[in-house]
Amino acid sequence: MQPRPPIVLERLRRKVLGPLFDRLGYDLVPAAPDWTHRPTSPREVARLLDAAAESLHSDLRASGLRADEDVRALVERFWHLIPTAPVRQRRGGSGFNGALQLYVAMRALRPDFVIESGVFRGLTTWVIRQACPEARIFCHDPDLSGLQYRDGEARYSREDWSRADWSMLDPARTVAFFDDHVSQARRVVEARVRGLTRLLFDDDAAAHRIHAHGGPAHPTIAMITALDVSPEPIRWTRNGRPFEQPAGDVEARQASDLIARSHAFDDMHRATGYSPARLTYVELHGGGP
């Protein structure tokens, strides 16, 4: 388990710093990941794990993926594994639900090569390594200064993943994971040009929910797969800034034609109580799991 903050610092946060930041319009909270808060009685732990496994089993089936292992056993293994994560993050990045979904999805996909675009503090790299201990991992992010976990076997680059030479990889044995706040239509097109057909996306927000997401890429997979629903552009505001997704986005149409199957995993908040996840599996024409 993560250590508790010193009592003196906690009192200082509550009595002095907290009220000061509140007057300035900010929240000051400990940098404790959500998984440090957990049930401890065996019955409630079992109920949480059962509910999470049921949700994940349904999502794998809807995605066309099959885990060779018992999903409930995978969830329990992750439950005991996540407290050892070397990354502490509360704002941004994945919480318990997102990390669990990525872990189970990677166990089902069983890639030999993983391309990760968007690394942040390194939690998802750590999760991928736990799920795929023998995989070669390629991590791409323009800013690697915030890493709290650096995988000793992974290759790191500040270049955009699309500029790298991937000729040495077998596309059929590769999975690309995108959590980089770049147009998901662009990533679909780039992946297919390189022969990749198995993709995972974080932050795939539906059009009517995108306003609640901090700086998401657009168009999202949900927007791409719903292109024919309305000819109107999609508009929203966040923090007073206007955004618009044009209705006639050529790249989005191209990406739509490339997608053979997509499935947005359940956010699992009802199953576990943790922060909602936003993972989507996408399979492109030309291959399968």
C-alpha cells in the first residue's frame, strides 16, 4: 500500500493550504491514486472483483477478444498487483479502472510488440509490462520529464510514433495504444498505413460527453463511428474555450471506412466505485485478434 502522508503535512494541508487554495478557486488534494482507497473485508472485496470481472468478460466478448485465462482470476491478480505500482497520480492518467481494463485487454491480445503513444508518468507502461512481460515496448511522448516509472527494457522516444521506422515489427503481433490527445481519426489512418489492425484508445468520449473530458483529442472513435447520425458540426465549450468538430471531416470519413469493429468498454464505476475508465478497442480491416 502507498504510505500515508505525514500527520503534520496533512494538518497543514487541511487547515492552511486547503482554505488558501479554495479562496483562489483551486482544489488541493493529496497525490494519492484512487486504488489506495479500497474495501478490506473479504465479502466486499469479492463483490467488487466479481462485478469487475463480469463487466470485463462482457466487454471482451463484445470486442471479439478472448482471454485464455479466467477473467476473474486476472482481476484478482491485478487487485493484488496495483498497490505495488511505482507511479503516484491523482489528476490525469489512468486510475484503477483504466489500468485494470488495459491489463486484461493486453492479456487477451497477447502482443509481442506494443507501441505506446502518450506515456505521461509511466503507469500504463508499467501495466503493459505486468501484462506482457516478454513484449518489446516502444514508448513515444514529446515530454518524458515527468516519468515516475521508466521501463528498463522499453525504447523511449520524444518523436511522434508516426515518424519512426516500424519495418522490423510484425503488424499481426503488434498492438498500438494511444493516449496522446491527438485526433483519433489521424491515429487510425496512420496505423493502417503501417499495417497495424489492433488498436486501443484512451479518452474515447462520445459527442454528448466530450465537454466533461480534459482536452480530449477529436474526433474521437465514438464520433468517427457515428458520422452518419447528424450532418451538423459538434460544438462544445470547456473552461470558457469553444471547440468544434466539423461535420465534413475528410480524415474522419477515411478512418470510419478503415474500422471493422470498435467497442467502448464500460467505465466500470458502478462495478468498483473507482474513477470511470475510457478505453476503446478498435480492429481495422485487414486483420483480426
